[in-house]
Amino acid sequence: MNSSIFKKDFFFKENYKQNSPLIFYVGGTRTYKYTIKHVQNYIKKINANVIVSTWYDKDFDKDFIIKNLKPIYLDVEYESFHKTTHIFGKLSIIDKVFLHSKPTRSLTYKIYKTMQIINYLEKKYKMKFEILIRSRLDIIILSKPNLAISKKHLYFEDFFGPWDKLRSDRYYYGHKKIMFKLINSLKKFAYYSYQKKKTVVNYIDNPVNELFIKNCCDKYAIPSKPFYPAMMYWRKKSFPIIKDFVFLWLIKFKRVIKRKILRLTNS
């Protein structure tokens, strides 16, 4: 990583916690001022280190993020298509056909840059991170993740869509080595999909969002397992109330029954 990319004014060494997992929140801030209490509780449950990687937009508030999330590093910049070209290459037919290619480019660029930041922190400041968790600031997660996990698998929340076709791009985790393998594979798969292959045979071949990650995992043989957290994506510009949390737990139990118990019964 070019050290000129690393901005010391956005580095907070005093927030580093030894022997703790690292959560990297990547993407737009969206409704984070309404989810912040629950994001804080999740961080506290696992005593996590935090990196926030986001964009300058109307919702961004540097002081709010620093005060409430206490990140080790805050990576914020203006969103630009040109920043993604070293990963995805130039504008391609995929970009012209699929509307979700833009957020796929931006997210992959940010995740790859976060990996570079993590590497820089470990080499320059001798920080150590064993388990890495990818999440978003507009997600409310009530259940504590199981961190006693295999080093050979990545764990993806099985919340949206069929497991055999999709992998969540919102919330997943694993040991550093397998996480970095995914991120480096995403970079290779991005250029392959947008510049070399450039064809889509059917829906599941679509190189955007959850399909992009699933197809990448398949191509580069990255083993993954599902897990079933109590969580929800928060889209409202208001604070959640009791009925929202009741609904959250109902969805969790429904998901476990449908996707875990019934899946085992039918296998």
C-alpha cells in the first residue's frame, strides 16, 4: 500500500485493542444515526476493533463516527468510477447492461483498499488481527457471532436468497488468511468478469452483488458455510421500536427452520 494513501489525521492508534477481532464497516453511512446504539452494542459484545470505510455524502459526519464508533482508522473519500478501474478495468458492456455494477465496483474497491490498510497497520504499527468481520452501519445485529471457527471457511449470513446461488455481500467473517484470499480473489474475478469474459449466459451468471461473490467463491474454491444471526437491514429514517425487534427474532427462527432444519431433512 502506498503510504501516501494512509492519512494520519484519520488514524486513531489509541483505539486499538490487542487480541480482539476487527470489524470493517464498508459502504455508505445511510441510516447509521438510527442504528448506532445497536452497532455499539455489537462491537462491545466481542470487544472489537473497528475500521470504517465510507464516502463523503450528505449523511456523513466525521465527528459522530469518531465519537461513537472509536475506529482505529476512518477511510473516507469521494466516490468515483475511475478509482475502481485498477480492479475492474475500463467501462465495459457489463457496466452498460447491469445497473448494480456501479455499487459492486465501489464496494469491491473499498474492501480491497481496507485489506491494504489492515496490512499497513500490521506492518507499520505492529498491530495484529486474527478474525475479520465485514459488516455495514445500517445493519442491526442482536446475536453474538461464534468466533470459535474453522480457519478453512468463510461464514456468510444466510439471510437473503438461495444459498446455492448467492453469498451475502453485507455480513460475513472468518480468519484473516481466508478473508484475504476472498478479497484478492474478488480483485482477480472483477477483471475477469468485466474485461475478459464479458458475457452473461443466465441470471446466476450476473457479476453483481451477491451473485458476484458466490461466483467468485466457486471459481477460486473458497469454502463457505452459512450462519443465522438475529439481524435486519434498517432502511427507515427513524429509530426501531419493540415490534421491529419482535419481527427480527421471528425472521431468524423462520430462517433457521426453513434453511437449516428443512434443508437437512431434505438432503
